[in-house]
Amino acid sequence: MSERAVFLVGFGGPESLDEVPPFVESVLGRVPPEHVTEHAVERYRLIGGGSPLPATTRRQAQLVAEELGRRGVDAGVYVGMLHADPTIRSAADRMVADGVEDVTVVSLAPYRCEVSTDAYEAAARRALEGRVETLRFAPDWNLAPRYVEGLAEMLSEALRQAPEGTPVVFAAHSLPQRMIDQGDPYVDQLTATAREVASRLGLADWHIAYQSVSAAAREPWLGPAVEDVMDELKARGAPAVMVDPIGFIADHVETLYDNDVEHRQHADEIGIEFHRCRCLNDHPALIDALCDVVTEAMAGV
């Protein structure tokens, strides 16, 4: 076992319906009202009985390990989740037991905010600080060249299936507005990435919108909502819309249900043709981008 490791840290997701209630409780930090849990269970039931996210993340880790090996980097690749197994703490314990002394932590969220990258890194620091000789954190990678290339490639492919000139809505998970007001770079990073992808493809008609507002929201969240932007596009006569959820690197409930069920249903109701770009998942460009940020961090750049 190598003494050097890459630690991919992410949000997590329930792989079965039995895992949904504890997952929801972990995300909310409390026991939610019964109807909130029931609604979550139903959403996962409709996408096949669980989230594909953990399996996709394990696949990403495998591919990152293989690509690092091809680059001559000897490092084990571990996965830890904030709200699901393996947790960041349990993965850290395993690393220590395996004799790892040098850890590079990489957030699987390309846009930094307090409930994603900040939270993942804080959990990794609590779990590993003082237990390994070297603990480093990879830089933000929302503009990593291969990541942007992958997004542009996926969107270009999706647009070939839509009418010419179809407007693009770049979608991301909404957050409480106060997080942005307090300095989170989430919106700025998302906008920079969307602008770069649009520029590469020569898009003239593109928009940013937000989705998946928490059912427990009691304060203003980021907008506009994807549905509101679709309404505006329909009102001006657009025959179709392409939703590209670049806020997520892997398909999971926010894309498979919120996009493919709710947003598609809304499009049908207002009479606009709906298209959706798939997430990168295990796309080679994403794997390259993650490996690039790992080697950059290891080099101390």
C-alpha cells in the first residue's frame, strides 16, 4: 500500500430506499417532518430506488487511480462522503490504518461554498490533521481546462439533438442567498465556468438558473429558478430549451428527478420542447481534470 493517497470527498447519496431517511436527516442536521422524508423516498423510488451517485464516485476514484498510475504517480485513491457511507471519517480511519502518511484532498464539487467544498475540507481536516505527516488541499478547479473541455463536449453533443439555436440554461443547485452575501464564491465560479463553456461553443443565447431548493427553506434562496427561465423563454417564442446542469459532475436525484421529471413536466405544461445535457459522470475529461488538480497540488503549485 502506498504511503501517499488522494482523498476524493463529496456529498454522498442513498443507494437504497432504506438509506433515504438517515441521509435526509444527515443533510438537514435534524429529524425532518414525516412528509419531507416521504417525499424524498418517493423521488428516489421514481429514479430506480436509490442514487447512482455513490457508484459513479467509486468509478471516478478507480479511473483517477488508473490515470495517475499512467502518469507515474504512486498513490491510493480513497472516497469519503459527508452524508453517506463511506463517511469522510471512516475513510480517513482506513487511510491511517493502511499506513498512509501523505494525503491530497480533492473536493468533488467544482464550485466552492460552505455546504460543499468548505464542509468537505473541514471534515477531512478534523479526521486527518495530526494523524498523517502531510495534509494538503487541492485548489478550486471550476476553470480547469479539461473540465471545461468536457462540459463543452457534452453540451455540443446534446445540442445536436435539439433544434438549431435552442437556448441553453446552465443550472446549479440553489443556495441560501446569505451564503453568497457572506462571501461564498459559488455564483462567481459558476458564472465563470458557464461563460467559458458558452464562449467555446459560440453560444449567443444562454442563461444561468438555480434548482432544487430545500423543502425546509425558510429564507431567500438564489434565483431565478429553472422553471422561471423556461417561462421567459416560452413567452418570447423559443420553441425549445436545453437544460445543462453544470452545477453537478454526476447524475443523481437533482438531475434524474428535478430535471428529467419536474422540469420536463413543466416544459410540457407550458408547451416548450425540453432537452437535458447529461452530466460528465466518468467522462475522460473529468478524470483528467481531477488528476491535473492532484498533480498540481502535489507539486505545490
